[in-house]
Amino acid sequence: MNGVLGFWTGHWGALATFAAVIFVAALVHRYAPQKKRRTRRITFIFAFYILAWGLTTLFGSMEMARAAEWLSVTTQLFGAFTLVTWLAIVLFDLALPAVGVDVVAITTDIVVGVAYVLAMLGVLRAADVNLAGLIATSAVVSAVLALSLQATLGNILGGVALQLDGSIHVGDWVQVDATRQGRVKEIRWRHTVVETRDADTIIVPNASLLASNIFIYGKKDGLPSPRRMSISFFVDFRYAPSRVISVVTEALGSAPIARVAASPAPDVVCMDLGRDQAESCARYVARYWLTDFAVDDPTNSIVRSRIYAALRRAKIPLARPAQTLFLTPEDDTSEQKRSERHFEKRLAAIESIELFKELTPEELRLLADRLHYAPFTAGEIVTKQGAVAHYLYVITEGSVEVRTHVEGASKPVSTLEAPAFFGEMGLMTGEPRLADVIALEDIECFRLEKEALQRVLGERPEVAEEMSRTLAKRRIELIAIRENLTAQDKGEREERERERILGRIRSFFGLG
Ligand code: CMP
């Protein structure tokens, strides 16, 4: 033992210790820069070592044997501490993280603390210091400290318990009090640091954290998991719950929403049929699984927008307060007034469509009259390739992307910016939808049913000729993507395609 310890008082010992400290500091700087705190500690201890070493050498040369002896023990003590710190860095900061093992801070601190004590006892024993007396003194000191620092000790024990039993982890979302939630940033000896979404930091004493229930969001079987979120909405009794549920479920599941898990899929349930006599609406709850709790409100908002748009398309209004219902009862006149108000908007939409440029003002008004408001939110699929076509769509705000499936992959065909139309191919030929059309942002959109076009084409079949030209052009563009057509191929096939489409329109609409 003495031989080993004596090493630290020699020249080579000091040099080797210096080299080891520099080496490990360089490694930390390179591979674990976030653990720099520990390098500072080893530098500090090493500085004491070098100081003690220098004084030992000085006093030794001055032949002050007694002082030199004591200083030599101090040198050995700091040498041993430097070694313990060095080993701790290599083990806990470099080696274990490199193999993917992350030891919690408190465990590391306890192990290192015990190692310091053992190192100290080892050095003192080798120097023949009376350990029994030392231990007795430190036991008395510990008891006095324990009494005076009861609250602090409670927190410290709380911290130890929290980390060792792994009940909460850094990164967990916890409920701090009745109104505040936050993400655990750090679990320290005395307190836990929690950061809220509003960029506030809450320091929670560990003892108080343990004294109450800890609510951890989105965690199951000890592992992070999507959290179920509930969005309430109210719909009047006039609309059957089964219909409301199917409309909203369809809208939430039809296209992915960022941070909403695909599985388990969102669902909708009817929670209540009016809580008291005054209410004439049912309460529904759309439930979905949120994959990133940090973004809960924005995701809720996207889900609400999608619910709103789906209900608007299905002509299911959100419930109004009962009082308003009594004051302005829904009847045909109010509906008519409202539709007149919106007529101008619809007419402008129809007039902006190139497909209808051959139509007379009366025909345009007829179509505008039969246009229905159908908004969609970003990411929703408006038409699905292969589906049966029921509508032609006109967008007055926003943009959509047309995509087609080629050999299993979805490829972009074009982007349509408002004012624009789509869905005409399926509606006018009766063929399945040729492409997916996806809302790139929230879009203001109207749709037209076949019956409206039937009336126009029935009276003036020649209009179909001009329309078939637009349809052929789009269709050839689509085929060009699927079959890699050259510009010349496209030109040649367009006329043939136009005739084929015209034939389809004529037979589908029963035109002579
Ligand atoms: P439909 O086939 O009914 O449904 C998908 C729609 O995508 C289609 O009608 C067109 O309106 C639209 N579409 C297909 N190809 C193109 C294209 N090349 N350019 C613009 N829109 C297109």
C-alpha cells in the first residue's frame, strides 16, 4: 500500500497524474462536452494535489521532516482523490454512455462519494492515523448535521428515492400543481427542475414531490406512450348520433394528422343526450392518441378544425345555445336568406372556372345555386384515386395537390391554386377518380353534384365538346407521368383521348 501511495509523492507520479488528467479532459472535451463540470472538478483536485506535492518536495528539501510527513499524507490523499475522480469520469461519463448505459446522477454521486471515503480511509490507515477516533468524531458530526438539516435531508432522500426507483425520468411530462404541467429537465439531489410550455422553470423540492401523487402524462408500463386526448363538441338533437359519429370518425381517420397516432385510431362517442331540460343537444367526444405531449394545444386545434370542416361538409351545424334557438328559430326563410347572402360568393366561384367559360350567365347562376359549401383542412384527402365520384370541387381559397399512384408509389402531378376546380373527370364520365387530391392548407371549397350539370348539358349538349378538351388535357398529363410520354406522344394522344372522353360524357349524361 505504502509503495502505491508513495508513487504520488515522487516526480514520476506527479507527471503521470498530470498526463492522465490532461488525457481524460481531452476525451471529455471530444466525446462528452456536456460533462465538462466533472473535468473542472478533477482539475481542482489535481491543483490541490500539485500544491501539496510541491510543498512536500520543498519541505523535504529543507529537511523539515515532520511537516514533510504530514504534507506527504495530504499529497497521497489528493492523489487518491484524483484517481477516484479520473476513474469515475472514464467509467460513468465515457465508457458506460458509449455502450448505451446511462446511470442516473445520484447513483454516480453515491458511488463516487463512497469511493472518496474508502480512498481517504485507505490513505489514513496506511499513514497509521487513528481511524477509530476519526469515525467516532464523524458519526457525532453526522448526527448533529442530520438533526439540523432535517428538511434538506428529506429532500435529498426524496431525490435518491425518485432516481433509484425510476418513478420519474428526465423528459417526463408531469402535473406540478392544479394548473401547471411541465417537462422534467433534471432531477437533482435536493429538488427536481420542471420546465413548463411557457418557458417557466419550476423548482419542486423532492420531498414535496414524493408527498403527493405524481401525475405523469403519456406513460404506460413505465414507458413513454401516446396519450389519449378528448375533444368535446355539441350537435343538435335533430342529427342522429350515428350519422354525426360516422361523419367525424371518417374525417379524422381519412388522412394522417401530425402527432395523431394512426393506431389506435381516433374514435368518436356520444357522451350525453342533454344534461338538463334546457339543452337540446348531444355531447360528443372525439378521442385520439397524441404522440408528442409537448404540442398538445396546437394538435387539439388541428383536430377541432378537421371536425368543424367535416360537420360543415355534412351540413351538420354545431349546436347553438338553447336561448338563441328560441329567439331565431331555424325555418325555411332564414335558410333562404342565408343562402342568398352566400349566393354571390358561389357565383363568383363558378365564374372563375375555366371549364365553364362557354356557359351563359343563366347557366352559371343555375350551377352557383346548386353549389354546396364543403371546406377541408390541411392534409385531408378530398378525392381518393379509384373512388366513385359524387362531386366536382371548386376551391376559392388555398391550394391542393394532385397525386397519382404509380407502381405503388404516390407521385405529384400538379398543384392547383384557388380559384381552381377538380374532380370533373369522375363526375362527368362516371369513371373512378383518377388521382388523389389533397388539401395543402385549409381550403375554402364548394362542390357540385351531377344533377346540376345534367340540367345544363341536357339543354345544351354542345357545351360538352369544349369541356372534353380540358378533361383530355389533364388526363394526358396524368398518363404522361405514368407512362413517361414524350411531348409528341402527348400531342397525338390528346385528340384521341378527347374523343373518347366526349363519348363517355355523352353516354353518362344520356346526351343524344
Ligand atoms: P377525378 O378523376 O374525378 O378526381 C381526381 C382529379 O384530379 C381529377 O378528376 C382531376 O380533376 C384532377 N386531375 C387529374 N389530373 C390532373 C392534372 N394533370 N392537372 C390537374 N388536375 C388533375
